[in-house]
Amino acid sequence: MSASVALDRRDRGGPAQPLLHVDHLTKYFPIRGGLLNRTIATVQAVDDVSFSVRKGETLGIVGESGCGKSTTARLLMRLVEPDAGSIVFDGDQVGSPGGISVNEMRRQMQMVFQDSYSSLNPRMTMAESIAYAPRMHGLAHKEAYDRAESLLAQVGLNPRQYARRYPHELSGGQRQRVNIARALALEPRLVILDEAVAALDKSVEAQVLNLLAELKEKFNLTYLFISHDLNVVEYMSDRVMVMYLGRVVETGPVEDIYRHPRHPYTRALFASKPTLDPDRRTTEMPLTGDPPNPINPPSGCRFRTRCAFAEAVCAEKAPALAAPLDGDFDEALPHLVACHLPEAQRATRGPHA
Ligand code: SF4
């Protein structure tokens, strides 16, 4: 890709510095009602979420619907304003004096959504859609359209065939390829993929996943990969973060989490994952029931109403995300769990009836 749009792509802190660091991110959505339209309740969508994404890695975020993974993505892009918390992009705090502006951050951090059709303007051709952002950032008309055609080719669509087509003339998989090309048009460093393959047929999904892996290598990208599909997250991710009802309950390297999930929620979630591998079959009880209402979540550990191991302490205080006491600790790639009871203690006591 040409470097004509003047982007700041400096690698300020070197490879060791996280590209994205999120601290205590919180968002409660107000519910209004009554004659005066006052706030009568709040939906605790994201509550005190902290994590980092290293340069060049893919961090997968998993959890049931409503766990806050998509809201987290929207908060990062500032499509929704956070109530509290900070977002630091390559060492610069987003939206603070002396830091990086929201506009500049959005040039370096792009997002691909699940719905490929509503993501595109139905009145714009594919080339116009891809060229739009570079044009807005000052790239000359010809250069912007040359870049659009080059990107169409990079995502596997022949520009001569597809550049002048409209969204309704393409299949879902082709439209999602265009959305990926559009996300790359400003030469971002981090791409958030929010259920980007969830609406595709399995064969098309595999092609798009392989395309994403290729593009990551080619353009030295970092991904935040959000999905409810545990198999897809395992295929794509280097590290995984598991969310439940707006909070992070477990995070660590993908192999550790998939081979040895430690949090009772992660274990139950993975028990519902179909597998043909006899070594990976589980005797864990799968999750039952719906998550509690985020308007009035349980006190202490939010998973306690569905957890077979809950004790009195679980209702009293929220468990912090920490290294398990009964495991090895890898400082470079820590496996962290938010649970009051060590795994060995849970195994000894067994689940409550
Ligand atoms: Fe279960 Fe308590 Fe651990 Fe929460 S803190 S997962 S309720 S044992």
C-alpha cells in the first residue's frame, strides 16, 4: 500500500510496549422512564475491564451474548463514550491533553462489523466505499481509487469485476471482503473484528479467516478478534480473554485456556463446545440457565448464581483477576483468573448439589 496518507505509524515503545492498553473501562447505560424521563436503572454493560493487546498478536474475546464483548469494542473505537477508564494506544492516552486524539486513534484502529450489508453505503460502489476514508484524509482522487483497487485485489476480488458494483450485487462473503479492504484503507495498526465471520456460511467463513491471517502477516497487523464461536477464536488467537456479564473472568495464552480452563464459567462454557477429539472431551457440566439481568447483577462474583462451587465469600466481594495460587506463573504471558477459590480447593470440595 502507498504511504501517501500521512499516518503516524511510529513504534514508540518498541515491541515490548503493548499496542493497546485498557484500564478500568466501565460503561453503564441509563434506562430512563417516568414523567420526567429520569434515570430509573442502569445496564452494567462493561464493568472495570482492563487488558492489553501486544503488537502483532491476536487477542480473542469470548463469552455469551450480552457479556459485554461488543460494547468493549465500541468503547475502544469511541462509538460509545466510556463512563470511566483509560485507553492508551502505543503509549499515548486517547482523548487526553498531550495524548492521541480520538480521530488519530481511529485512523490507526479500524473495525469490521458482523453485518456486511449495513456496514456499506448502498449508494456507493465498492471502490467509492474503500476510497472514501483516504479521500477524507486528503489523498488525491486517483491515488485513493488506485489504493481501493489494489485493496480489492488483496482481499481476493478482481477490481475490474467488482470496483463498480454496489453492495446488493455482491454475496455476504464478498461484501465482508470489501469491508476488510475498507478497514485497511487507512493503513491501520490494529483491527477490531467484531463477529466479522459470524454471518457467513462455514466454507466462506474458512476462506475469510485464512484471508485475515494472510493480511495480518502482510501488513503487520494486530487483531482484536471478538466471537462467540470458541473454535474460530482458538484458530485465530494467540491469547484469549473470557468475559461474563461485563467483567473479565479469565485471560491467558490460547493453548493454556483451551487445554486447561480454570474459571468455573470458562470450564462450563468449553463443556458446551462440540469436539471430535477424544483427548479434549470434558466431564464438566455444561452451562444451564440464562445469565442474570445486567440491570441488577449479583453481588460479589457475578457468576455465583450459576456456579456450582459458590461459597459465602463469593456473594461478599468481587474476585480480582489474579494468577492462580496453584499454578505456574509465566510473567510474559500470564494466565489470570477471577475466582475466590483455587482450583484444587474446588476439586476437593466438589460441586454443591
Ligand atoms: Fe464460583 Fe465463587 Fe469462583 Fe465465582 S468466585 S466462580 S462463585 S467459586
